[in-house]
Amino acid sequence: MIEESRTIAAIATAPGRGAVAIVRVSGPDAFAVAERLTGAPPQPGRIALRTLSLDGAILDRCVVLAFASPRSYTGEDVVEFQCHGGSVAPRRILEACFSAGARLARRGEFTERAFLNGRMDLSEAEGVIELVDAKTDRAADDAISRQGGSAAKAYRGLYDKVLRLSSTLEHALDVDESDLPPSFLDDAASEAAAAKDGIEHALARAHEGRILRDGALVVLAGPPNAGKSSLMNALLGTSRAIVSATPGTTRDSIEEWLDIGGWPVRLVDTAGLRGTSDDIEAEGVRRAEALIANADVVLALDCEIDGALRVHSKCDMVREPGALNVSSVTGEGLADLKAALVERLTSLSAAFDEDSPTPSAREKSLLAEARSALSGPMDDIVLAANSVRSAADALARLVGATYSEDLLDSIFSRFCVGK
Ligand SMILES: Nc1nc2c(ncn2[C@@H]2O[C@H](COP(=O)(O)OP(=O)(O)OP(=O)(O)O)[C@@H](O)[C@H]2O)c(=O)[nH]1
Ligand SMILES: [Mg+2]
């Protein structure tokens, strides 16, 4: 516990060569640490250029920013030293902070403190990590909307509703049933149903959330020699996969990241689908089939697969009516193929809507828990109170009204040190 209250420090910028690096300090002694290094107390709200030194040895000349509690990222006193980049200056300043009494921050500890000090809720904190991890503009926009508190507001609204209903039911348990209005249970059931609708609505966005965070799985499938690997290379703009006129060239599935119209896509090239006596190729075909089964979108080259986009490659040689005709050699049709993919991915998810955030995996499982609790029996006060109490518990964990150490660890350990 004493450990927890101490002042923390970390390098907040990525390691390596760069113009500027930031060393961040937060906690009750942050200003004392800064004073020890600069020789003067830091002035919140003022930007100062200072020479940092420790025991007479000059470390660097830095821009020093100070934020007084509670108006800082963590809610504590915070000082940031913007020093020269590279590996030496930030490391020496960090070590000087340790000498002055700070300790190294754990992963995500700055943001964890921001949560514990009420500066942001868990959905907003998850938005921070999602923005850092975002691979495309669309994913970043979703993360920014979370940090703006859209998810927090939506989930808080659901939680408040269910909590109110729960306390009404708990209260009803204490009074004589004959004192309750005759419609009491019906009213409670319809309020529970309304809350459940709100949860369904939030869950409907989970699919899009998964695509934004993990990428949509787009699988190139079809018979050997259809031109799958060539199309993979054409879409990536590099010769990633081996291409040859020999059927059965690709065996292992080959996966690459791609940004298609703002959607993060995991594009996978697979082994050509055919019966074969070659063990290795047969394993490739099995993997291809598993990928097709799990795909968000299948690009079926020269074959029919349920729900897939039909594509015909090599349209520089022959065209095929009824399919998206593309050529990996001339580039013809590639823009149309990308447009068709974007249309598919957009239709897979609800329209992008800032008021209705996409739940994270953690939020999704708690929303599902609340939904199933609200599906419980409502035709008796004791049962209804139980159902709604469990739903309120799940939503309390969702908004962070109640939380465990383990939960915080699991969220904040995904952060970098210094965030
Ligand atoms: N003219 C033309 N030839 C193509 C095109 N795409 C692929 N090819 C040729 O078709 C042959 C097979 O291409 P691949 O991309 O290796 O086909 P694949 O579907 O990956 O084949 P497997 O890995 O064996 O399943 C190669 O000789 C390519 O050069 C195209 O758009 N136009
Ligand atoms: Mg291939």
C-alpha cells in the first residue's frame, strides 16, 4: 500500500532515435522531484526551459511542464520533462527521478491512477489503449469517441436504469405485497424489458467493434491456379506470396494487414481447394476450409462459396459474367473489388454512429451477462429482484462502479509503461 502511494516515473515516448522524448512523473512528490532536478519549484500552467542536473552533473536542457492536482492526466501532481530523444538523455533523466525518490511506473499505471482518481472511467481508459493500438482511421475514430465518454455515457445510462429498478424491487421485498400497486410486477417486467433492449442495441455493435480492433478476416479462396496469390500481392502492392504456374503452389495460409477504406483487414491467401494425395497440400486445404468457415468475407475466385463475393481473376485474358472481374497483371478491377469489400464490411456492421459505441470484449461479456440476467423470471417479486440484482451487478462491473484488482490488472497491463 505504501508502495502504491509513491511517486512514479517513466519514459512516455517510444524507445529509439527521435527528436524529443518525454519523461513523465506523477504523484505527491512529483514537484519535489522536479525541484531537485531543476533547482526551482515547477510552476503549473507555465512552460519553462530548464537545465536538468543531478549532484552537479548536467543531464539535458528540457522543456518542463507541470500540472497541479487534480487538473492533470492522473489527477495527481504531474511533471513532464521534454528532453532530447535517443536512448541516453531520457534514461539518465529517468534515473535521476529515481534518485530523487520516484519509482518506475508499471504498465498503464498513469492511466490506472487516472481511473482510480475519477479522471476517467473504464470505457474511456480502454479508449486510450485502443487509440494507441488503432491501425486505421476508422478504428482511431471509434477509440476517440470512447475517450470522449460516449461508451461511458451509454453504459452509465443502462446501469442507472437497472440500478433504479433493482432498488425498487429490493424495497418491495420489505413491504407487504398487498401494499404494492396491482400493476407492480408488470411495470417492473416492462422496465426490465426496456433495459434489455438497450443492452441488445449495445451488443449489436460488438461485431463492428471486433472488426475495428482485430481486423476483418478476408479470405482468398478457390481452386489451384485461380490467381489467389497474385491477387493477394496485387492488393498489398508487394510480392508477398509465391506465384507460379504450377497448381498447388500455396500450402501454408499467408496473412497480411491491409487498410481498405479505413477498415483494418487481415487478408489471407490460402491453398488451392482440391482433393490431393499430398499430405502437406491436404493439410493446407484443411486450413483453407477452416479459414473460409471463420471469414468475415470470402473472396471466391472461380468457384461458388455461400455468401462469398465471386471474383474472376485474369480478366486481361478472359472475362466472366456475374463475377467481379480483376486482373492482377494490369490492375484492372482492383478499385471495384476494394469498393465491393468496403460495402460488405460496412453492411456487416451497423452504420458508424458516435452515440452508440462499439463494446470491447470485456464490455461485451458483461453486457451479455446482464442480458441473460434480465431474461430471468419476472413473475414473482423475489425472483424478479434476483434477476435484476444480477444484471445490476454485471453493469456495475461494466462501468467500473465495482471492480477488482484482477480486472484493473487485466486492462492496464495491456498499456505501455509511461501511459
Ligand atoms: N494473365 C494473368 N495471369 C495471372 C493473373 N493472376 C495470376 N496469373 C497467373 O496464374 C498463375 C497462377 O497464379 P497464382 O497466383 O500462383 O495462383 P493461386 O491461385 O495462388 O494458385 P495456388 O497457390 O496453386 O492455389 C501464375 O502463372 C500467374 O502468373 C492475372 O490477373 N492475369
Ligand atoms: Mg497461391
